[in-house]
Amino acid sequence: MLRRCATLFLLFALAVVLADATTASGQQSNASIPAAELTRLEPAVLPDLKACLSKISGKSVSDADAAQEFSRCKFSRLLLGPLGPAILVEAAAGHGKTNAAMLNLYVPDHGSFRRVATADGFGPQLMDRDGSPPDLIFGWTEGVCTVTYYRYHYQKSHYNVNGCAQEDRKGKPKPSEFCAIKACDSTEKLAVFDPPLNQIPTDQLPKPDGASCVPSPALEPAQAMADSAQPAPQNQVQFVIAARTTGDCQPAAVEGPQTWTTSDPANTTIDGRGIATCLHPTSTPAVITFMGTFKEHAFTPSSLSCK
């Protein structure tokens, strides 16, 4: 999702302008929060950090790991109307990704803190509501120029998602062209709110490919052979994608389903990492195919012969 085009994602996150939102809604970014207040906050945040880290790593993490992550978090104060001053805790937890792995909100509660919003991505932008806690807009990016926004509404002592919208552009970016807006599909049938527009300065828009650009993505090696009578890894071949271009081409991501297939599943297999295994000898080479595309071009297949 995000692991691609991180620079473009950052532009989205920095350039979001939300309709009907106000800059006077109370967010104090990077506000100085006293150490004593963070000490009271930590016990409420650590269980959430442990859950976040465990989900990312696929295994249980220790209290010490969560405490170390807490020391890396970014803290900002937000004023949430009747709820008073809250603290936004932003955990990078995958370290290096544009979208935060955890963006939770905590409010003071009897000398401690309680969590009132669970989110990730970027944000929030506050949308004021007279006499009530403001609505919050969090966003998430994936692919190229695809941003989904979620509106959180405070009800029954917690913020819950009650609306969404999505910006999506297909085709090559052009100066002064913005993402078209559409409602996002959801089995929950969430109410759709008036969505924002991305307003990226023209000089920061991705540059189009030049007229001389010729994409020629392929798999490597183009031909391979392995011995089915041998144990792993001697009976295996590692195939990789090569997103080749010639001429004036801009960087681009691999799109579509990034899966591998073999034309001879009876005698060969291939996993999601591109490692093919010879199970039995082949009478004709198996065709190894990668299903993704690069600049709207398919990857030239490779072949695998098994002795």
C-alpha cells in the first residue's frame, strides 16, 4: 500500500485542505507537553502500542519494547470542545512509512487518561460542531493518488467512524489536475460526507514521462534450469521483477496483483516471493508469469526447465 511512492504520499498528507473545516478548531501541533503529563499518559498508551507492535511484527512484544516505542512517539495537543485538551499520540511503529501506524487520541480522566479515538494514517483535521466535540477527519493513502478519508463522530464516550470519502485519479498526472472524487465502497454503508480536495502546487506535481520513454518490464532470469532430483535449494530458482525502461521515464510503482504463476503446476511450484521449485522433470519448459504491471505494461515471462 504505502511502501510505494512515499514522497507523493507525503505531499498528500501535507497538502490536504478539508471542506467546511476551520483552522481555528483548536489543534496545537507539536505543543510542548510537560513530562509529568506524559508520565500519567504512558500507562494508557502502552497496551495500545503493544497491540500495534504485535500486529506489525506478528508476535507478542514485551512491556520494554512498548516503552521504547513510547519514547519515539510524537505527541500533539488538540482542543476537543467539551472534552477539553486531548493528546494525539502518533507512533511510527513501522519506522520510515509516511502513514502513521497508530494515531490515537487520549483525554484526561480522573488523574489518568482514557482513549477516545483509535486511528492510523495522517491527520486529524477538526470540523467544529456547536456545543459538541468536533468531528475528526483522518486520512489514509494507497497506490498513486488514492486517498481515503474517514470522518469520526463522538458518541457514547468514544469517536466512531460515521462517514468516508475517497479521492482517486486514473491516468497520468497533468498540471492543475486534481483527483476526482467518488464515494468509497463499504459493506457498512457509511454516510458520505462532503469530501476535500487535494491542492498540490503545480511545481510539486509528478512529472509525466517524456515522449522517448519505453517501458520494457521483464523477469530475471529469462531462462532457468534446476534439478528436481536435488533437495532445496538446489531444486529451486529465484525469479525477480526488473522494471526496465529506456528514454525519458519517471519513477513509477508496480501496479495490480503482485502474484506469481507457473504454467505447469503438476511439475513446478512458485511462491509469493518468486521462488520456483522443480518437483518433477518437465518435458517442456514451464512459463513463469508475474501478474503485476509497470507503466501499464505486462512483465515479459520467464521459463523454467526441470531435469
